[in-house]
Amino acid sequence: MSVKTKAIGLAVASVLAVNAQADGDFQNKFYVGGGAGISMVDPQTDGTGATVDKDRSTAIKGFIGYDIAPNLAVEGYYADLGEAELKGTRSGESQMGYQVGGVSAVIYGYNPAGRQALKDREGLNLFGKVGFGMMENDPNALADDEWQRDNDTHIAIGAGAEYGLDNGIAVRGEVDSYDTDAKSATISVLKRFGGMAAPVVEAPVVIEPEPQPVYPVVAYVGDSDNDGVNDDMDACPRSAPGARVDADGCLFGGMLPAVNFETDSARLTKKAQFILNGVIQELQKYPEIVVEVQAHTDNTASNAYNMSLSDRRAASVVRYLTEGGIESHRMQPRGYGETRPAYRNDTEEGRYRNRRVEFEILDF
């Protein structure tokens, strides 16, 4: 079995293995990108009388891909690897150009932020590549010599690292080898499109009030507990005089629950959405409440980055509450970064609790 056949078999086995790991909530995305770098092109000149004088050149590449599983993407590529400089050719020419194109499987294997970040292609992702394609040379320098390859197939392998933002833009650094005589190291920028699922707004959980005592109907209707709600409309007739109550005469507890986030993410988890549905219910019940939406982070990044991340977390919560029917003027988003830790940052549990958004009531 040839080396080329073994490599193709390895690629197919890898594709099947990682595709089996796809999660139900993974979002498929298309992406396009391009970049530049350096190349090493070293044509085999044995028997031609020529020698390679310069094997370094400039590489320019473009690619288009599709994320089909958390650990797997399929990518088509085209690259101009520049030219090798030759000497001692019988044709009098001194350059040989290299262009390559083909299809690769991109296998994402590790993200320090965990499985969810890997699926979202956010933060640092390490990957390997294996594929095949065509290599076209411009052999003007050896036109009169015994050099044969033109439009030949090649096996492509590579590896690199990619850092993605939550807006779909990523920066990628990678090293690629196209058979035995052409290699490149490039820096690229790519953009992913589609697959961004809108937040799922679940129906608010309706909590049935406990049955209240039935009082005898009397001709005179007053306000026996002096809370501003007449007795015939008062569902909580024993509140303290002057207490802040809703239209049914019942007290507001004065607390709205906080929500937590995953590392380096402003994305609302299912648990956070469930908690915020209860906040929506409370704010609809008390339409005079104005809150400050206070967002915080742990201390695992720089102060400036954490301040920006907290701003995005506050905006994410405000957007969810607005979509749930709460007027935007009743919420004031504010990011505090890592400046107000509620717990110690030297444990995983403490850092998780510090990655939070909580509410402070400004007016009622």
C-alpha cells in the first residue's frame, strides 16, 4: 500500500470518527477566508542539469469551508506558493511557479475553554488537516529538460491554531505541506456565516397563587390595611401600612435572581434563560421598577478584556429581557469587569460564581 493511499485512508477514518461526536445543539456554519505568508518550494531537478538557487517565496491562499460537526470541518483551498529560483538550466529561464488546490478535512481537537467553546468556534482552537488536491507548476525554466510533473496530485497535511470571536471572525495561523517539495506557513483571517440560533424565549412559568381567605361581602368598601388597594380588590389584605404593593395589594420581595455564564462567553445558557423568564414575570408584575443590570467576570483575562466582556454580558441580558416584553428604559446595563468579585477567584467554583449578571433596583 502506497504512502499516499495510507494517508487518504487515515483522512477518511478521521472524518468518520470525529463526525460521530456531533452534538445535538451544534450549529453548522459556512466560512470563507484568505491570508498570506512564506513558502518553501524545492523542485526535484535530478537529471536536468539545473540546481535550485532560491527555495523561499511568498504564499497567498484562499479557502471556503463548512463546519459539519463540533470537531470537523470540510475545506476547499487554493494557494499560489510563488516561484523557485533556478540556475544552470538549458532553457535560459530561471523560475518555476507553484500553484495548488484541493479539499481537506479540518479536525479541531482542543479548546482550553471547553466543549461549548469548541462547538461555537470561539477562543483558541487547535486543529490538524489532511486532504488531497492538484499541484500545477509553471516549468518554463525546465521546458527543454527532462522534468515531467505538471498538474500532478498531492497529499496535503497541516496543523495550526485558530482564535475565534463571538461575531464569527477568526484569525488562523497554520503550516501546510503539499507532497514533498512544497510547504507554506501562513496567517489568515476568516468569517463564519449562518447557524446563529436566536435566543429561545420560553413561556413564563405561571405560578398559581395560593387560595386566599374569603371575606364576607359588606356594603362598605374600604382599605383596611392602608396599602392603597381597596379591600374588594386586595388579594393580600394584611400588608403593612404604606408598603409598596402591586395592583393586587401584594408585596414585592425586593430581590431578582442573578444568572451565570460560561468562561469567556456572553451567551445565555438554558439555565440562565429559565431564570430570566422569572425575572421577566416579576418586572411585568411591577411595572414601576427600574433596575441596573450589573455584569461581572472572573479574573482569568486582562482588565480591559474583562471590562469589554462584562459589557457584552449586560447587553445580552438586556436584549433577552427586551425580547420578553420589558421596556428598555427600565434597564440600565453596566459592566464592572473583574472589579467586584463576590467570591474568591482561586477556585473553579468561585470563578463560576463571579461570572454573573445581577440586578440592583434603582427605582420603585
